[in-house]
Amino acid sequence: MKLANLALGFAVLFSATACLSQAVSPSAASDTVDSSSPTQAPTKISSPATDSTPLDAPSNVLFDDFDYAAREEMTENGWIIRGKAGWPGVPGASFRPENVSFLDDAEIPNNRLLRMTSSTDGSSANTFQTQVCHQRKYLEGTYAARVYFNNTPVSGPDGDQMVETFYAITPYEEPMKPEYSEMDFEYLPNGGWGFDPMTFMFTTWETAQIEPWQAENASDSLAEDVEGWRTLVLQVGDGVVRYYIDGKLNAEHGGNYYPEARMSINFNLWFINGGLIDSSEARSYEEDIDWVYHEAGAILSPEQVNEKALALREAGISFVDTVPAGSPALDSLCDL
């Protein structure tokens, strides 16, 4: 795409929505996994320091439409596809990069989706979980994603306690570290942690200790079937964290739980320890992601987020990242 077209796209985007934003104080593997290819290569505007970045590119914005054919294209845009074992999930389970694939959207022509697929046969050795993480540089502002949640496995028997997510997190460096920060959207289609099936969790963390387990967090739950496409919006500003699903406010947290350290943006699909059914038959679960959007330093309504994401897509812009890395830049480990 020529820079003139990019400039036109950004002009359309911000003439329609700039007046709507409310500013806040800033406080793997590389093989092709799908035989079909996208209709056009993703637009690469991957670094705010790149000389070729248009001057009128939206500042402080991450947008990814996941218009990829291979995982290496995704990692070139700052994503990490986890291959390390460890927390969370079933002890001894693996996180596999090949669990991430890309496919054509059956509902929207010329649209591509990211798919996470996790599977198990009830044993630790054959339990494979999935996680992707963007860079650790996000704090205040608006986070959003369009995600497809599933209630049942795509193959094999049902009943495993799964966690389907969109969240932001700092690395777990030491137990009960005061600077730890985390904000979670978590769907439990088969329940877990004492909750009934089809429960959605909204949790904001002050800190935690893994062994033995101890947590300081604020959490709310929604007992509702949310299978299907959902737009998740997380507002972080003025000391309050707000969680929305499809434009509806579901939780507000603040005080000690308000995040204080830069986080990475993450999606994962994992099995709750102790929540696997008693079966050795293989089963697989999926979570699809259409797009992710973050605007640092601005509080946007769900309607504003949808307008901005749509404007970028209509301009043919598959990826943009103009969110500063911060000083110093922080390592993005993608192992929690």
C-alpha cells in the first residue's frame, strides 16, 4: 500500500473519531500453517521509530487485524508465541507455537482470523496449551479485542475446565511483589474454581503468590452464556479499571488494584489444574481472535473503539504500532 493511501486512511479514521477521545494522564516457529493466503500482505507500520512511518499515523495506537499467513509474520510485528512450559495450567503441560494458526473468516469476506487450539488426553505429557503476548509497554488507556468464545470442544468429549482469555499482565518475578499488575477477561465454559459452567470472570490484581497460592485481587463474575463473537473493552484511567462486553459495563475496580506497572497484552487458552475429566480420549478446544486494539492515554467508549477499528480495516491497514516502548524498554517474557 502506498503511503498516500495510508495517509488517506488515517485521515478518515481521525476525522471521524478524534473528537470523541477523552485523554487521561499516562501514569517461534515460522512455518506456514494454513494453505490459503491473505488477499494482501499486512501493512507493516511496526515501529514508531521507523523512518517510513507516515507522519499522520495515529499516535499511541496498537492495532492488529491478524491478517497473516505464517507465524513468522506475526512475530515480526512484536508478538511472542509461547513455547515455554510453566504456569498457568496443568503441571507438566506444554505451550506449543504450532497451536497458533490463521484462517479465512467464514462470515466476513477477505478477513482473516487468529486461532488458538489447545488439546489434552488427560495426561500432562499430552496436554498442549496456547499463549500469545505482545510487548510489555502498556498501562493506561483503552484495550479492546473481538474474540470468539466456544462452549464445547471441536473434537472429543466435553467437560474439561478451560480458560479462554484476553488480558494484560506483568511478569511474575517474586511472590507478592507490590508492583505486580494484571487485568483479566476470562471465560469458563465448563466452570472452574468453584464457579458454574458458562461463567465470565473480570479480575484486577494487586499481587499474587503461586506456591502456596495467595492472591490480592478484585473480581466480579457474570453467569451467562457468551459463546460466539464478543467485543471486549477495558478502560484504564483516573484510578478506575472498567470491563465491558459488547458495550455493557460488567465490572469496575480501583484503589489498590489499579495497575501500576507496564504490562504486555496477551491471549491464552489453558486447562485448569485439577479440572480435567476422567478420560484418555483426545479432545481439542479453540478460541478465535479477529482483531486487537489499544490506545494509550485515552479512554474510549466501546462504540468509539468499534469505529476506530472499522476505519483502520476499511483503509486496508492490517497492523500499526505507534505505542512507545517506554524507558527503559522492558523484556516481554510471555511465560505467565
